[in-house]
Amino acid sequence: MPPFLLYLLRSIAMSGLLYSYYHISLRNTRMHMFNRAYLLFIVLAGMLLPLLHISWYVAPAQQATQLVHALNIVNTGTDEPLQAIAATHSFNWINLLLPLYFAIGLLILIPSIRKIQQLYRIKRHAPTAFENGILIVTTTIQQAPFSFLNNLFWNNVIDRHSPEGQRIMAHELTHIRQRHSIDRLIIELVTALFWINPIMWLVRKELALVHEFLADEAAIPDNDTGAFAAMLLRAHLGNKYPGIIQPFFYSPVKRRLLMLHKTNTSFRLMRMLAVLPLAAATTLLFSFSPKEKVHPIATKITIIVDAGHGGQDAGGVNTNGQQEKELTLLMAKELVRLAPEYNITAIPTRSGDDYPSLGERAGLAASAHASMFLSLHMSKNEPAETAHKGYELYVSEKSPFYANSRILASAIMQQLDAGKTTIKQKGLTVLKTNTVPGVLLECGVIDNAADVATITDPAEREKICRKILSGIVTFRDVKDKK
């Protein structure tokens, strides 16, 4: 699964779990300021928590026996270098998904941008006056009064000094002083960016209503809820706000009326405190992953990690356009990153899209005084061949270190799924001309979606690389005990 799609799915799951608590326990309660903060927390958590990957280490499983038997080798009967598979050019729909996703987000954002531009056009052509640090814009548009940032757009047909006018003024001043427009700008950007997440749209609606609840509460210091309710009804029935809709069978005006007459919420403190274990459980569920404690090598060693192919040699290419050279480089970089935990220094033969010759790759072990050599590839199902899956390990009988290479391959296979792993003999240049024990590992089949997903998913890729490194540790422990 592409990492961005996985991130979106995790975001939907996390925000959905948090929003469920809001809907069950906090919605329609007179905890408006807390609800505002909690809704914004849902947005923040939905964006950031899926990016969080925290590991805790548990006691390792019972160590596999240190006695590694050299397993039977399948002889391919060939003595040739592993040939690069010619790249085939195919149309990759996956490459279109990300630009299409962001294009849809931009289309969603455009109406909001136009509305802001329209507000500033009204502001430029209307009389304005500063009062107590707030810019009052006098206009004749039907939707007024409303506020945006530090601007209050007032309809000149409403008497500001009448009781209703004073309540409306207090209502809009609350929006300005509590910076509700900042919340709205944030949620507009987030819903455009995460338009595929339905929870963000629900939060957007709820946050707008919570803003109204806060402003309504501040507009009735005399607790004259009846007069304010009558004002709301007249505004609604007078069609001054034609854009109001009724989501989920609730009229916003109806909910505001209900909230005005609602008594203080019971168990306020318990409802608030319950958010803490919920947030912790959500983080634990989606961001933490258990890992076995690493069993490092007693004496530090150096290994060569060779990402197969590179440069103009793409290796195998699947129907989605994913290239073997890119996938092997992902594996090599992960092995280099994790190796120090095992008291191993891993030196890559390439760290970018270049192509060292086969001789240069094999010769690096001698110049770096390495203890072993590991070359990474992916196999490809050819039309004339029987389709296969899983890992394949190659050793070379022509190597002077064939016996140790065979044990090394067996140790790595022991950590990988032995039922899906095969060890073969082939006279590959990077193995037969090397100065250390070496194996070539086919990290799955590039035509197999599950194998490719394992490599492209960071968590799964790490698991495989740790198994490979554990196999190297096992091999080294066997050698040190001899």
C-alpha cells in the first residue's frame, strides 16, 4: 500500500475514534470552550499522530538454535552473472493519484479563497471606522452582520443601539475577540488537504456551531434567553441567512435555541478527564509498535550491502512502473540505518541512482576490510517460467568462501520464512570473485503486489531488514564459537 494512502487511512481511523467520543459525550453540552479546544485537537491529532512511530522493546522470543545447518542447495546449472532485466515502460496510474488528490483539494479551497477576496472588495468600497481596535465596515449586503478576523461587517438597516442591535454586536464581538476566524481558516485548509477524511468535514460543521454557542452565551449577560431566542427566530424566518442548512436533521438555529435553555452539563470534570486516557489509548493503538530487543554481535564487524542495479540499469519493472533498482535501494538504506543496533557497520555499494560495476561492488569488501557481502535484488516472473513467490538466496560454488556463504545463507533463511525461501547456486560475479562470504538475496518478486508492499511500507521493510540482520548475527555467533 502506498505510504500516503496508509497515512490517510490511519488519519481517518484516529480522528474517527476521537470524534466518536465527542459525539457521544461532549456534543450538545454547555462546555463550549472545552469542546472548541477538543475539536481543534481532533484536527491536530488526525494530522500528526499518523506520522508518529514509537517503538517499545519487549523481551525477545526464544533465540533460534545457534547450530545452523548448511541447507541443501538447488543448483541452477549456470555460471553467468545475474542479468539485468530490461525495463519495460508502462503507464503507472499510481503516479497520477497524488497530483489528482491535491488537485481536488485545491478545487475545494478555491471557493473559500474567492469568498475572502469578496470580503476585501466589500471592505474597500464601504465606509469603515475603528472602534476599540475593531474595524467596523458598514454595508448593505443582506448577509451582514458578520465578522472576519478583526473586521465587523454591519448591515446599516440594523440599529446598533437597539436591544437587538446590541445583542448582535456583542455576538459578533465575541467571534472577533475569541479569534474564531482563525479556527475557521485552519479548518478550511485542513478539510481541503484531508478532503477524503469525512471526520474533518464533521469537525468543520461542529466547530462552526460551537463558535455560535460561545457567541450566543456572551450576548446574553442578562440571561434574557427568551428575547435572544426571539431574535434568532426572526432572523431565521426573515431569511437573513439563506445559506443555513440542516445537517443530520438538526437545524443550527434549533440547536442554538436548545443550547440557550440547556442547564449546566453534569459530570463536567469527568467528561474532560476522560479525554486523557482516550488520547493516550489512541496514540498507543496507532503509533506504538512492539519490537523485540536486539541481540547484537559481541565484536563489531563490517558488511557490504549492495543495492542491485542502478543508473540506466533499472532491473525488473512491474506493471505499476516500480523499478527494482529503487526497491533494492530502499532495502539497502534501511539495513544501513538499522545495522549499528546490531554492532554492525554496513557500507552500501551505492547510496543513489548510480551504477558501480560488478567488479567495483565485489572489490569493495576487500578495501573496506569487510566480513561478508550481501547483494539485494528482486526476482521477476517471466512468461516462459513457472510463477514463483517468496525469497531466494544465491551462493556461488566458485567462491573460495562457498562453505561459509552456504552457512550465511542458511542463517538468513532461518530468520526469514523458511517455507517460502530457497537457496540456489549460481556463478554470479559479485559472489564468485569476492574476498569474503557472500550471498545474493532476492527480496521477493517485483510482480507480486504483497512483496512490493512489504518493501515500500516502512514498518514492514524494517521487520524484514531486522530478520536479515538477525541472520547475520546468528552466522557470526556460530563462527565466533568455532
